[in-house]
Amino acid sequence: MSFTETLFGGLLAVIALFFLARRLGLSHYWSAILSAALPFLAYLGFSMSRGVGGDVLAIHLVVFMVTAAVLGVFGNMQRKKESMHWAPRLLIAFFIVLAVLMAGFLSIAMNGLPDQLAKWVMPGHQAMHTGFPGAVPHERNQLYEPHLQRLEQQRNLGWKVEVKGFDALRENKPAAVLVSVKDKQGHAVDSAKVTLDLWRMANSADDRRLELTAQGSGSYGIQTSLADAGNWIAEIYIERGQDSYLMQQPITVSE
């Protein structure tokens, strides 16, 4: 289940439980307590097996508690036929809107925009993953200086490298990645060691290093899959004797 489903599904459960408790004769106070506690405890048990972070738990807790509190306060005042001053009404409305907005922002950060909305906001022909990719680890930045120095060597080397298969990568679905290497004269570069590093933009713990298998005529390939959708950086390193070649490119893994 997605964050949006658990949040707004739990919100509907809070409302339903509140009115059910009132029909059973419980007070507004206990109806509000039970209607907030039961959905949150159910989500807490669900989240323990999913590795949900504290920020997501906090959003669920706040939304469930605020909803139950508003139902309890307004229900109790309606029973007493009292009217609430406009200032408390405004504060309650503000926090309800704030909770909904924060839930929406968190949902977009985790799952991205819905496809139709993303196409409308950011029109284009290429599929986009709009979820927050996370920060690039600081140690990655240290790799760019030697990379620039290597570019001059690669220009002199003149190798031509072609990569196929990155656009076929999907979350948890294996795809074949093929690297073709030719020298300055257009001849196949055989007997090389080719490694593929995959960097996860949102979490460096997901980084992977793979060694490709020679398939003849300067081609090297591997069958691989990635566990998470989003933005990655692929680094291909080719080494034969004293010659080496490094290529980096961003890739987007679709869900």
C-alpha cells in the first residue's frame, strides 16, 4: 500500500470509527480517543514490516489525532448547542490545511506526481521520475577531478563506446545491458575488463558494482535489475593493459 492510500484510508477509518462509537453510546471524548488510536495502532503494526520512517509515522499520527479532535470538539459543542468563536475555528482550519499539504508534499517526495499531472506540469516526450532523488553523497564529488584529467587521455585514446539497455531497466525487472567498444580505427576492443558501477542517487547503500562478460567482437554484457525506481548514475570503466576508459551517464529507472 502506498503512503497516500494508508493516510487517506486511515482518515476515512477515523471518521467511520468516530460515528460508530457514538452510535454505540460512547462519549465524544472516548469516541475521539478510540477513533484516532485504533487506525494509528493498525498502521504502526503494518509499518513495522515495511521499514517506514519516523516522518511518515508522525504525519499519520498528527492527521489522525487532529481529525479525531475536531470531530470530538464540534460534536460536543453541537450536543451542548454552543457556538465556537471564529478565532478557534480559523486555527483548526489552518492546521487541517497544513496537515493535508504536508501529507501531499510527503507523498510527492516519496512517489512522485501522478503521471497525468506530471505530463501536464512538465510536458515532454521523455518519462520522468518526479520523486525526490535525495542528495548525492559528498564522497562522490571527489571523483570528478580525476575524471576531468582522464578525459584528455580518453580523447587521445579515441575509443568509441556504445551502451544499450539502460532505457529498458524497470524496478525489479531484469534487463540486458550491452557495451560495445571500438578503437580509433573502428576495430573491436577485445580482452578488456569492463565494470559497471550503479550509484543510487537517493541512497548510497544501494550502490552496485558489476563485471560484464565478454561476448566477442568488442561486446560485453550482463543481465541485471535494480530494486528501486528513480535516478541513478551509471559508470562504465573499461581497462585493457595500460589503456583505460571511463564513461558516466545518468539513468532513470521507471516503476
